[in-house]
Amino acid sequence: MTSAAISIRGVSKRYQLGGAGEHGDYRTLRESIMSAVGGLARRGRTPDATEKGNTSDSSELWALRDVSFDVAPGEVVGLIGRNGAGKSTLLKVLSRITPPTGGRVGLRGRVGSLLEVGTGFHPELTGRENIYLNGAILGMSGREIGRKFDEITAFAEIERFLDTPVKRYSSGMYTRLAFAVASHLEPEILIVDEVLAVGDAQFQAKCLGRMNQVSREGRTVLFVSHNMAALKALCTRGVLLEAGCVVHDGGIDEAVNRYLATGSRGTQAGVIPDDAPRYSDVPGEARVRTVRLQDRKGTDAEQVYFGEPLRIGIKCELARPIVDAQIEISLSTLDGTHVICSTTSDGGRPPLSLPAGTHEFWATLDVVLLPRDYTIDVGIHHVSNGATADFVQRTLNFTVLRVAEQGDDHYRWPKTRGLVRAPTRWSSRPGIESEAQA
């Protein structure tokens, strides 16, 4: 029997909140003094009832609890879960960035990791120097790295900027180079966290293609993403985490369905939860607060009739003015398949000049969605440079019913065939066979 490429046994990770113990065994002079003062203050007094009954330390956070599973060589596994479920912490443990509090990890082979933009790169070094640095960290010789160098730079599409310090790269350039390095320097195990959150559609397709190629070469991939369609396309198995624990380990379709079933609760209220998946190039600049869907009567709705226009309202807060703003609404299926996207700049309309404060926008989409469950993504972007002020996925889920509000324009197929009914002009030429015979 082939040994596992990744073996995880009883892994737990505890963080100390409030500063105490954040640096492991190392303590600053201030921490030592405050700890001693606190001990003197407690000495000689009787603990109150609250202290006597408190058996848990509220200053502790368990990011992982007793996580165990194996990944076979050549297997492609998707790690699924909401923000805060422990996915990134587990990947950091596997990548030896942080040690586990308990349990053990076994890895057979070199590990290439892409956990977040900038991980593993030295900002003062150039792109060229960082390629060789990362290869050396993986234990490769200069000759081995040289053989892959042209392939890496071609994939990343940064040839012009190879001798520029990476601190001057955009987030997209950083991510392209980091993924190219991690996936091309022949690691036996590739660990990737949310690489598809940054970059255009072409780059995302290249990443998926490269990870497929890596798996076909017999190497192991552990992949984290909120894009369920990408997970289903790439992975055969899914591990679902909730509150630091494994709650499901099995086929990718079943894992995704279970995640979507648990993750959709509470998304119809309109107020975006704090743990909603977000992305921003300019953190703190703007924040989408609420998203609402209304039916034809102006009532907040979770279900709309087939053929009914969609009216979507967005409320956002700007910490400072944005003079070139663009508001985006995207509709996707629950598994992450994009259906349509509309922005305030469509049709050549000029950017919005928005002062700091709270703003509300409404959009009416005259599109006929076919019956299915959908979700709404919302973004605020800069038109001038494409930077994202705030982008939120899965803000609100809704269902398109199979029946129309009135008339007989119902959806009659037992299964939904496609996603959108396009306005179509039909014409016919009856009798063309007899006409040809004549």
C-alpha cells in the first residue's frame, strides 16, 4: 500500500488572544511585569463565584481541534469551509509556517506553498532573485532552477519586470509570479490558498490548467477556494471544516453541497455578516453593508417569479471620497458559476464621484434567469486603475421559481437547461423540402 503524501493526525492549534503568549515562549519585559503584578493582585483574595466556575480560558482561540486525514500521492483535495473555519491555519501548519499545539504532520516530498500574496518573497529582491531564492528554499540547485526559469517567467507574464524589486509589483503581478514559482519548481506537494481570488479570468484558467497538469504528473494538490465551481472542476475529494474540526470528508460534490447547505443560512437577511468572503486592494476604504432583492411589488424577497425583473439594492460606506467609482453586481449559481455582471460604467457611462459617507444604489436587471438558486456578489472598484475598494461574495441567496406571476409563461422542462433565457427572434420557412423538389 502506497504511503500517504500528507498525513495529518490529531492536529490542533491554539492561539492566545490579547497579546499574552502570542510569541510562544518569548515574553517581553512588559508582559513579564504585568503578569507578576496580576499574580500579586490575585494573591491573598478569595476568587469570586464566576472565577471558581470558569473552567475555560476566554483568552484562548482554538483554530484547529483534532484534525485528522490523509492525502494520497497524486490526489487533488479541496479544503472547504467558511472564513474562520481553520483552512488557512491548517495550510500554515502543513507549510511549517506555524507549529501545531498538538498532533503531528507527515509530509513525503518537497512542498510548494502559495498561501497569500507575498508569502515567501523578499520585497527588496527582484522577481529574478526571488525565483532563485524560492527554489533554494525548496532544496533545488541553481541548475535545476535555471531549467525552469523561462517557463516560470512565461507563465507569470512579467518578463519586462524581472529585474524590478517585487515590492513595486501590483497584487496581480505578485500573485502570478508566486503561483508560477510554487507550481513549476517541481514540488511533490502543492498547497494553494485562494489563488483564484486575485487575477483575471484568463489567469484563473491558467492556474486551474496548471494544477490539473501537476496532478496528472502524479503530484499532490491541496487546494483552498471559495469558488465551488473551480473546486468541483479540479478536485475529486473534499474536506469540509467547521470551527476548526473536520465535519465531512468524501466526494467533492457531496462536500460542496453540504457546505452550500450550511453556508446559505442567514444570507437572506440583507445585512452582510462579518465573516463574508471579502477582497480589497485598499483595505478600509469602503465597505458594502447591505444587499437587498425586491420583487415587482417592492417587497424584500428570497424568491422571484420566472421572468420577473430583478431589483437589487446596495448600501455601502466610504471612509474617504472615491472620485472614479464603479459599482458592480454579479450573479452566480451557488457553486460559483458566473451568470451575468452589470456595472455603473456599462455603456460608456462616466465613473461616479462619491464623497465619504453612506450611499445607496438600486439596479433593475431585465434578464430572464432560468429556475435555480443564485447568489449575488457586489463590488466597489476604481475605474482609473482597476483597484478594488471592496468586493463581497455570496452576499444574498435567492431562488427563481418555475412559475410566472401571471400568464402561462412557466418553465416547463423538468430540469433547468442553461442559466439565462435570451431574447431571440425566430423566423421560419415552411415547405422548403417540397419547394426544393419542385
